[in-house]
Amino acid sequence: MDLNNKKFKTQSNTNNGEVSDETIFRYNQNENIIWANYDGGQIIKGHLVGKWVNDHLEFVYQHINKEHELMTGKCKSYIEYMEDGKIKLNEFWQWTCNDFSSGESTIIEI
């Protein structure tokens, strides 16, 4: 799987998440190392970094939201291929700040 230069947007997210369908993720990859920048919607600027682990991605993320709060978290993403051949990432995440709550989101390749 090569995520280099692929763009994604949020398809769904739980209520305690901050990304939305206005948030765009720009992924890069070098071997098993993954990183991305993201912004849009409630997110002014965000970054994630991680790696492939067996059948999924594991990464940490941080962003500044429109309230100028620094938000941090960790995530596991599982890959699914849609009928049109594009990639869907099913994500299970947890904040590592504020209330430490968990959630689920789905992002799709655009």
C-alpha cells in the first residue's frame, strides 16, 4: 500500500472528534513511515506521524483548532478498498489531552 501523495477527507466522525468533511488530509510515505498534514473545518493546522504495523497504521496526531487549543491524540487506522478502487481508512482514536475520550472516524481518498 502506497499512501504517498494521496488526499483524504472525512466521511464520518463521532461527536467528540474535531475533523469534518471540510478537513483535508495530505499523506506522505517513505517505506513503512507515514506522515500527513491536515486542515479545514475546525482545524487550523494539523500533523500526524506514524508507521505500518502488520495490517494497520498506528500514529499520533496534533492540531490547533479554531479556538486556538492544542489538541493531541493517537490512532489506529485499518484499510478498506471501495468499489471504485479508492482507499477508505477506518480509524479508532483517542485524545491524549483534555478528557482522554475515544472515538471512531472514517476518511476516504479524494
